[in-house]
Amino acid sequence: MSRKTTLTLSEATSEGQVLAPYVFDCLTARMAENTGFRTFVVSTSSVSMAFGGVPDMGALSVDDILTVASNVADFLPYPVIAEFENGFGATPHIVWRNVRRLVKTEVAAVIIDDTTDVRGTSRPAVDPATGAPEPTVVSRELFYAKIRAALDACEGTGCHVIAASNAAYTVGLDEAVERLRACSELGADMVMGRGIVTLDDCEALAAAVPGPKVYHELSSTAGVDNVDIDAIADLNFDIVTVRYVEKASLYGLMEFGLRTRADNTMVYVDYHDFDGRLPGRDHHILLSRQWDDIEREIGIKPWTPPAPAQQGKD
């Protein structure tokens, strides 16, 4: 059940730099929305962990991410960006077809990167015959061809193309900057450099690509952010992605599970009010009530959850 989109990606970034959390389903998207976020990224690694219990190791299919992206984009009235790995195709024409399918989900933007089909940041690709490391990014020529294919697939649809490079991880910063500069000249709406972390890195990218950029995953070292997001806002890093949903979800599940198992009751769960953030004790109030409008339109009285049974004095 969709909610009419009230904010485009261009409108969101025109209001200033935005933080965009990675999400992996409608529930995590809703909780991010409840805390004030207005731009979202469907993360392939998060979806991979949710679907198969493994990180981003190439196990995710194009249909998996299309399903989640479609659900989240239909559910939220705000811009949703979809990570799309290398386009889920070894050739540009397959990338074109896959992006055309993604565009139909009405996502606001698609991220296409230069990775190979062998994925997994914690599992470097190795040639089984020689034991030598294999390239973790494709050739410039193939990457540019995929970006051109994505741009053609998105033409006239309102869907933005974000070109992303992983070259900084293994080849070097200069190679990543050159690839992203070329993608910007090809017409990519924004660029994103994975492994571009520090202010010096950001300044190097901004010198080559003065236009809009995405900062990949704000992180910290020794209790201090690796970059001041206000400083990179002046460099046109219009979107800063943040990854907290997985850790927050795991913490909540672990905390509630441990207490339920230790107490052998549901009292802790039923009476937990999210440290005062939950009106009353019914967490369902945080979920979307968009179906109420639909039920009113078709003449059905909206369902109201029953009041919880009294369990003694608070």
C-alpha cells in the first residue's frame, strides 16, 4: 500500500546536505522515517544478510533487490536510492535491461559500481590457478559502458544515476577519482567513491568532480568521525550515507531475547516503552497507518487494536 511521494531527491538535496540511512525492508525504513530521515538507501549487503544470513558475497540476485526496492519505494513517500552493485550483469546490455526493470519500481536513484562479479570485501578474490589476487574492479571501458547503459535506461524517467567506484580500496585514490571524473562527464547525476574517507580524499574528488556527490558511509575512529560532514557539504557532498540499522536491529533483538529467556515471561517486552519514546506501550502505533485511508475510501471502518489487558499496577 503506497503513500503518495511528497519529496523528490532533487528537492531533498536542494534543502541542504542530507543523511541517508541504509535500510533493508519496509519496517526498517519506517523506523528510520519515524526518527526524522527523509532520504533512504536500500542496501544490497543488508538485504543479503536479511535474505540469506550472509554479507555481500554475490549471493544476492537481481530479483531479490528488485523485490525489496519495489516494496520500500512504494511504501515510503520520500526518495529511495537503490544500491545495484555492478548492474547485476557482465555486459552493458544486461545492465540496461536490469536498470529498466528497476526504474519501474519508481526508485529515485540507482547506484552502479565498477566491481567484478566476485564480491565480498572480507574475501579478496584470488585466482585459483596462481593464488594471485584478481582485480576487484572492472576495466575503465566496461565501467563507462555500464554507466552509459544505465543513463540510457533512466532517460526520461526521473531516476538519477549515481556512479560509484571501489577502486580506492585496491588500485588507489587517483584511479577512483579519474573513473568518477569520467562518469560525471558521461552524464552521471552524482558520483560516490567507496574508500574515499578523509577530508583530503574528499577534496581530491571535489577538485575533479565539482558537482553533486555522495559520501559513502560516515564512520569514526577513536570516537571521532573520520570527516566533518559540514566541511564536505561545502564540497558538494550532498548526501551522506549512514549504516546503523543492522547493528540497532541486532541489539534490540538480542536485548529483548535475553530478557525474555532469562525471565521466562513477556512482561519486559509488553511493558517496554522504548525509554519513554513510545506513547503508551503498544509499539504498533509506530507502524504506518496508511491502510486506514484505503479502508475509508472503500467504506470499511478502520481497524483499531484492542487495549492491552491490565496486568496490575504500573
